[in-house]
Amino acid sequence: MSKILLIAEHANGQLNVSAVAKTVSAASAIGGDVHIAILSPDGQAIAAQAARIAGVSKVLTVDNPANDHALAAILAPQIVELAGGGYTHVLFPGTTFGKDLAPRVAAKLDVQQVSDIMAVHSATSFDRPIYAGNAIVTVEAPASPLILATVRLASFQAAAAEGGGAAVEAVKIDAVLPTHTRFVKLEAQKSERPDLQSANRVVSGGRALASSDNFKIIYELADKLGAGVGASRAAVDSGYVPNDMQVGQTGKIIAPELYFAIGISGAIQHLAGIKDARTIVAINKDSEAPIFEVADFGLVGDLFTLVPELTSKL
């Protein structure tokens, strides 16, 4: 039977419940015991959140002041030591956190990483996207010494966040931590809007907005919908919004229930990031824009007229 170690993402004392719960769903599809590792300065409160997720059998806390800022170089040696506890799989959420950390752990364990698991066929066989999501490949990973993978969150429904009763166990790690990497400072955008990757509704704007000031009509619509806000790469490259809002192949892969693509033509790289969205609404003045080929609802017209009118009717 498989024994799966899942590395939890958390920040400011709060578990990223959506990301972890979706990774738990992938682990449950593999089958076996699912353990969640919390690496932090003091993980008791975070562990309590993780223990409530359905399908989790144990939560491991690795408390160390060095884990305060979740630096991949610091976490990786500790995860390598944890993985030596008889685990058959080590899974990471396919977020920025997981994509930064997993390759370091794979290199230290000398195993090939399976990236972006989107379906599980068996404990060693998985589907993953290639060519910007235009093709799906089934890979067979060697079971020995273990399988290390990131999970494409857009492809899995989250396990129930409540109802579980996993045991919590403190673990001591003696790994030698590097000194060549240190935390200096964190610069992050603060917003009251839902996180882009976990939001049920997302409103994105493209280059057609023409300026950062014009993005206010996107924010106004999003606030009426209680939605997260995204952008195309063209809008990010033009400097209209920060790059943490980028949706697409080289940005964030999302799967909201409702997605608004406003002033976005629908380049293949952008479509790769929204292919799992349940309902797509497109607003564009170009009736031949590729976005209309994938949209469930399309509205052809001037976004500067249509979006404020739509917002006023909500």
C-alpha cells in the first residue's frame, strides 16, 4: 500500500486549504495513507486546520525558527529527511510554492519529477499536460526509490475541509540547513479580493484596456461579483497590472466556476490557463477573436461601454 507525504503550503499561520485539499484529492486517487507535513516555526495551529481535511491520516509538524519564511533552500533538506521515512510518494501543490520547492527536493533525492499531475491511473501512472495543454501524455513513473510530483490543482476537486480527524505528531529533523540563502524582505500585493487560484469567480482584463487606470472597470465588476482579478500576459507585459495577476501557461492555471475574459483575444498561452474553467464569458469588440471559440457566452462590443453597463445591473 502507498504511503504518501504531502507538503503543505501555508502563510501567516494559515493553511492554504484549497491547494492542500486538492492535493489530498490527488493523493486519495493514488490510494494509501496520506500524511501532511507542516514545516514552520510553530505549526500547531496550522496542523489543526490540516487535520480536519477528509482523507488525511496523520499530520506531521516540523517546528524550526528557520522555517519562518518558507525558503525552498531551507525546506528542501528537511523534506528529504522526512521522505526517508518509508514514503512511496511525495506530493506538492502545483502553486508557486510547490513549483519552487519540488525540483530542489527531487534533485536531492536523485529522482525524476512528475510535473502537473492532472489524472491518476494507478500508483505509478499519471496524466500530465504538454504543449501548453494542447496534448495530454500518460507517464509511467518508476516506483523506486519514490515518486515525487506536483499536482495540477485545476484538475482536482478539493477534499472536504471539515470532517477529518487526523492525528498530529511532532517530528524532529536533524538535517543540515544551508547558510548561503537568507530572507531579506517580502514585497507582496495586498488585496481584499479572493486569491486568484482559489477564487470561484475570476474577472480578467487584456491589453485592450489600454492603461492601468482603465483596469478600474475590471476591479469594479470583480467587486460586484466577489471575484478575483486576473490579466493576460499582454496586459502584464504592458505594465497595466503586476505579474502575480497573470493567467495562462506562464502565469497561473485556474479553474473557477465563472471566468470573465474582457478585452482578451484568446492566445493559446492564455487558454492553457483557463481550460478547466466551468463557464467562460468573453467580451471583445473583435467577433473573430479566438476567445469566442472556447467561450460559453460571448458579447461583441466595446468593453468600455459594456462592462460598466453590466456592473450597474448587478
